[in-house]
Amino acid sequence: MGRSLGTPGAVPDGAFTHEPSGTKFEIRSTAAGLQQSFTRGQESASYPVAYAIGSGNHAFGYLVRIGDHLFQSPLSYYTQRRLWDVAPGYEQAGAPDFSRPVTPECLSCHSGHARPVANTLNRYQNPPFESETISCDRCHGPVEAHLQRPVPGSILNPARLPAAARDSVCEQCHLAGEIRIPNPGHSLSDFVPGEPAEDVFTVYVGGNANQGLKVISHSEQLALSRCARSSGGKLWCGTCHDPHAPARATHADYRERCLACHAATLSAAHAAPTQDCVTCHMPRLPARDGGHTVFTDHRIARNPSIPPLPETAGLRAWREPPAAFRERNLALALATHGLENGISDEAVRGFKLLSRMEPQLSTDAAALTALGSILLTAKEAKEAEKRFARALALRPEYAPYEVNLANALLESGDRAGAIEHLNHALALDPLLEQAAESLARAYRSQGEAEKAEQVLQNYRTAMGITVRK
Ligand code: HEC
Ligand code: HEC
Ligand code: HEC
Ligand code: HEC
Ligand code: HEC
Ligand code: HEC
């Protein structure tokens, strides 16, 4: 985990075409560093890579910096196949480019604390994080006392915490779930080791049975194991993994961890109990590319052949938050996850729950935004407008909220109002793609094609995209 993010290391040059979109990509190492470029139709751009993400065990991801903004690169280098391809999530993209914002959430799992500019989507101070690597306090909480007097007991020991708080230390990064919902007034990065994660946010796992399961995390798999279920909370990530170990653990090391519990209980009939245990009980799963894949089966099954994953229907809390937020967090998870993944019955369920609670949600910008978004999808523009306006009043000058409100105004026919909010959004954040696209649409809808083209041209200029005439 000491190599989770950093300046890009040596990788071969490359070039390929993403067929679904007809985008040509080129990657070159130059004296100034790694350079990535794309050409699609008349548009092209070239960006120096600011950071690489990952140790490259399987893949490297990349971030580019434009002004004080960070964006994801659509490119990954796959170390085992030794080739360049689009990053996970861009396979079917219609226009894979460098415009996806890097949110503090992404950085908070891959670096020490991110340093975002307040009230922005993806603008950061310089440097963008307190440390590139994962710092001690991410697992130990505040470490000042320990640094002043580095003696045993002067630092919080995660292994000695109650089970939920202990597991939360690893889960903050190793359990993304389907969606994570911060409690009202919190952001994900407020989590401090020592408390259970649900004091700050709830992780929802599972998902819609129709959509199939996404990646089942290490935490979810381990929880399915008999070892975890029958050991009364004793088994946790730290039983087998030592984040401080200088070298990778060997299968002989893991065997010792197994025998700490199993030496006495292993039946005499067991096949060759002296061999390494993980080859049979924790086999490698079929290899898949991608950033967030489990490679080793953490279900520790009796039968070495891989058992099927359980069918789950709907989202469920990994651990429930305090009762006061239970319904609100679930409703918000259903609404947001349903919207983001196009699962309409899920979004509708979330919407109904949120609507029922609406009188209590008047200061809850996230809930109001979810309500507005679903209303807008259902073409209830006037009703959406009210929720978005309230969210914006709660979080003034937040460019994405200006865009939400403008989109509702546009839908209900108030073009002038929409244009005003979109211009304000672009003044706040000239690199906000959705603002530029909405504004261009607004101008076009009132027959002002030239103005629309100018808006898009300004956006391309800000993003460093040139258009061949
Ligand atoms: C909830 C925490 C979390 C978030 C959010 C997250 N990651 Fe990850 N990422 C991980 C963990 C943990 C791993 C290691 C593999 C694993 O256990 O899933 C990983 C692995 C990766 C890898 C593969 C590294 C390798 O060595 O093969 C890449 C690339 C990556 N992440 C990129 C990203 C990018 C880009 C974002 C933001 C858009 C992001 N991740 C968001 C936790 C996260
Ligand atoms: C701040 C985020 C964060 C926290 C907290 C965290 N991890 Fe990780 N961990 C990562 C990331 C990111 C990677 C992937 C690193 C890479 O690919 O370079 C990773 C990788 C790992 C790996 C794989 C290492 C390898 O060499 O393949 C193990 C095992 C692991 N973590 C265990 C743990 C345990 C146990 C805890 C809790 C005590 C924990 N992690 C807490 C972010 C975190
Ligand atoms: C990814 C999580 C993680 C990170 C990052 C991490 N540690 Fe730890 N550390 C642990 C865990 C888990 C234990 C408990 C091991 C055990 O007792 O089984 C531990 C134990 C310790 C202990 C022994 C505590 C005691 O009560 O005996 C010290 C000291 C320590 N870590 C210091 C540090 C320092 C200094 C850093 C930063 C350089 C750091 N750790 C980074 C997870 C982490
Ligand atoms: C913290 C203690 C603990 C550790 C460490 C542990 N287990 Fe277990 N394991 C258990 C308990 C308890 C059971 C349930 C035994 C029972 O019900 O008789 C179990 C059950 C099992 C089973 C039977 C599963 C089933 O579905 O019936 C297998 C196989 C197994 N463990 C293998 C392993 C292997 C391999 C390791 C090391 C990689 C390991 N265990 C580490 C506690 C542990
Ligand atoms: C019973 C032992 C055991 C426990 C408990 C355990 N792991 Fe593992 N883990 C392993 C083994 C064995 C490997 C494979 C190591 C290898 O091949 O070098 C592994 C590999 C990993 C990897 C590297 C990627 C992969 O899938 O191979 C990550 C990340 C990881 N574990 C995270 C976790 C997290 C997070 C937890 C707690 C939820 C956890 N592990 C609990 C035994 C364990
Ligand atoms: C050659 C493959 C293989 C290896 C190596 C292996 N196991 Fe097993 N193990 C199995 C199979 C197969 C079963 C299921 C037997 C059955 O269902 O009758 C099993 C069953 C178990 C069980 C269930 C209860 C019992 O005693 O039968 C435990 C616990 C267990 N293994 C732990 C371990 C541990 C710990 C190690 C390492 C010291 C280990 N196994 C090494 C194949 C293996």
C-alpha cells in the first residue's frame, strides 16, 4: 500500500484505436514525462500525466491535471498483458476522453488525505494531497502523541478495537460496495479510525438481481466464510495480512495463520494437512482486468472448486447506521444507485421513501438533489426545480447544483433563467463539461447556433482540445 499513487514509472510507448468510438490514442514517454493524447474526428488533445495510480500488479491508472483540476485518464496500462487499453468503465464509452472529474473519494482510497478546494467538484490545492502514499493516521487515527513519544500504547492499535470499528479501518478503502452514503452533514473523508464507519457513512452492498453482482469485495467474501461466521468476530483482515510487513507473505506464512485456529480441529481424515492451505481453500479466481477486482477467493470454502455467489436482490446495509439515519440513508442509496445505473424500479422505491420523509429533509442537500433528479427524469420539471433551488440555497456557488437547477428550468421552458445559472456555473468552473453542454443546448433551442458553438469552443480551449479545420 506504500505504492498506491505516485509519479508515473517507466511504461512502453503505445498507440491503439478504441473501436466503438473511433478514438485514436497515443502514449509516449518524453523528456518532460509521460504524455497521453487522443484524436477523434476533428478533435485532438495531448496531456502530460500528473499521477499514476496503483502498484501495477495488474494495471496502472492515470490522472491528468488541467489548471487546478484533476481528471481521470481513459487509459490504463495492463501490466500482465503488457498493453495499453481503455481503463475499466470506458470500454463502451461513446466519447472516451479526459473529462471525468477525479473526486476526493477516489483520492481518499489511493493517497494520504486529499486537499480539495472547498465547494468544488474536482479542484485541488497544490499539492492535491498531504502525502502521495497512505499515511499512518489512515489506520491509526491521530498520531501526534505517538510521534512525540513512540512507545507502545501511544498509538491506537486497530487490532484491539471492537470488531465493527476494527473492520472499518480496512473497509474505508477495501469495501466500496455498490454505493456509500454519508450521514447528513458528513463527507466520506470525515472517517477517523477508532469509530465504526457507519458513524460517518453507510456502505450498501448487493445490488439488483437483474443487473448481476459487480465485484464482490474482499470484505464481502470473507464475511461469507465459515471461518468468519463461526469464529465470533475473531477473524479479520489483520489475522492474515500485516500492513507493516516489508515483504509479501508466502503461502507458508498463511498456513500458520490457518493453523492458529485449525491445528486442533482439523479432522484426521483431512487430505495432507501439512501442505499449504491456500492453494486448495483460497484459490486464485479467474483473472480479470480492472482496478477493483478480487483475485484471491476470500470465501475460504470447504470444496476447492469455486462455489456460486449468492443471489441477492436489492441493496442492503453492510452495517446499519444509527437509527435516525437508517431510512434516509437507504432511501438515498436506492434513489442514487437506481438513477446512476438506470434501474428504474429501484429509483422509484428510493423516491417514494424520500418523499415520505421530505418534511424532515429541508436542510438535506443530498436528499433534495436526489428527489429533484428523479422528478426531472419523470419530466416533473416544476417540482424538480423547487428541490434543486433549495439544494442550491443550502450550498450556494456549487457549480453542479447550478447546472441541476438550470436543467430543470430549461425543461420547464425558462430558457433565460437556465442560461443565467449556466453562465454562473461556467464562471465558477469553466471545465465543467455538463455546464457547457447544457448551455450549448439552451442556446441551440432558441436558434442561437453561433453562441452555442462559442460555448463549446470556450470549453474545448479550457480543456486544451484543438479542432482541426
Ligand atoms: C473505496 C476505495 C476506492 C476508491 C473510491 C477507488 N479505489 Fe481504486 N483501488 C482501491 C483498492 C483497495 C485497490 C486494490 C485492489 C482491491 O483490493 O480492490 C484499488 C485498485 C485500483 C487500481 C489497480 C491497481 C493495480 O495495482 O492493479 C487502479 C488503476 C485504481 N484502483 C484506480 C482508481 C481510480 C482512478 C479511482 C477514482 C476514480 C479509484 N481507483 C477509486 C480502492 C479504491
Ligand atoms: C487509505 C486506503 C486504504 C486503507 C485504510 C487500507 N488499504 Fe489496503 N490497499 C489500499 C490500496 C489503494 C491498495 C492497492 C495498492 C496497489 O495496488 O498498489 C491496497 C492493497 C492491499 C493489499 C494487497 C497488497 C498486495 O501487495 O497485493 C492488502 C493485503 C491490503 N491492502 C490489506 C489491508 C488491510 C488488512 C487494511 C486494514 C488494516 C488495509 N489494507 C487498509 C488502500 C487501503
Ligand atoms: C493500512 C493500515 C496501516 C497503516 C497505513 C499503518 N499501520 Fe501501523 N498497524 C496497523 C495494524 C492493523 C496494526 C496492528 C497489528 C497487530 O497488532 O496485529 C498496526 C500496528 C502498529 C503499531 C504497534 C501498536 C501497538 O499497540 O503495539 C505501531 C507502533 C504502528 N502500527 C505504527 C505505524 C506507523 C508509524 C505508521 C506509518 C508509517 C503505520 N503504523 C501505518 C495498520 C496500519
Ligand atoms: C480465527 C480463526 C480461524 C482462522 C484464522 C481460520 N479459520 Fe477456518 N474456520 C474457523 C471456524 C471457527 C470454522 C468453523 C468450524 C466448525 O464449524 O466446525 C472454520 C471453518 C473452515 C472450513 C470449513 C468451511 C465449510 O464451509 O465447512 C475450511 C475449509 C477452513 N475453515 C479453512 C481455513 C483456512 C484454509 C484458513 C487459512 C487460510 C482458515 N480456515 C483460517 C476459524 C478459522
Ligand atoms: C484467512 C486469511 C485471509 C484473510 C482473513 C484475509 N485475506 Fe486477503 N489474502 C489472503 C491470501 C492467501 C491472499 C493471496 C496472497 C498471494 O497470493 O500472495 C490474499 C490477497 C489479498 C489481496 C490482494 C488481491 C487478491 O485478491 O489477491 C487483497 C487486496 C486482500 N487480500 C485484502 C484483504 C482484506 C481487505 C481482508 C479483510 C476483509 C482480507 N484480505 C482478509 C488471505 C487472507
Ligand atoms: C489438496 C487440497 C487441500 C489442502 C492442501 C488443504 N485442504 Fe482442507 N480440505 C480439502 C477438501 C477437499 C476438504 C473437504 C473434505 C470433505 O468435505 O470431506 C477440506 C476440508 C477442510 C476443513 C473442513 C473440516 C475438516 O477438517 O475436514 C478444514 C477446516 C480445512 N480443510 C482446513 C485446511 C487447512 C488449515 C489446510 C492447511 C493446513 C488445508 N485445509 C489444506 C482440501 C485441501
